[in-house]
Amino acid sequence: MKSKTLPFKGFRVTGMSDLTLWGGGNACIIMDAFHVNHLREIRENINDGQFGVQSINGAICDIHKVYQNGHGQYTEYYKTVYVGKISDNTMNTYNEQY
């Protein structure tokens, strides 16, 4: 059996942000995907998908490991993490979509 070693290139993060809208009210939105080299960098990269909100309260982040292969990149699901405050509405919406 042959094996290959692929170089690790970091993490690709996708998921859903929990938001406070301008003027109040809670909502959630799918984040723009982003890349980090270390998991500790996730919190500072959570985003509102370029929507524009009063604040980002937290996020549900799906993390994939990224490896370089001969044809580009290969990703592999790693884990889901919860960052900050996540409302029941965001949790329910995430569970319905994923």
C-alpha cells in the first residue's frame, strides 16, 4: 500500500454568526469563509458576511483542515466550535441548515 504526505496549510472556517442589528434585534447570517493558520485566530476573523450590523455576538464555526496537493487544496472536516454568545434562534437556524 502506497501513502502520500500532504503539507498542512491551516484551517478553513465557515459557519453562522449571531448578530445584533442596527436599532436592536437579534439575527444570524452565514459568514464569509476565512482561512487561519491557528485556531486561536478564529475569534478575530468572525464576520457578518459583509452585511453590516451593530455587533457580532458570536458564531458557530465549522472548521476544516486544509492540505496542499498536486492539484490545489484538499480539505477535511475537523470540528465545529461555538465562539461567544449564540442565541437559540441562531442555534436553531444552524441546525436546520446543516
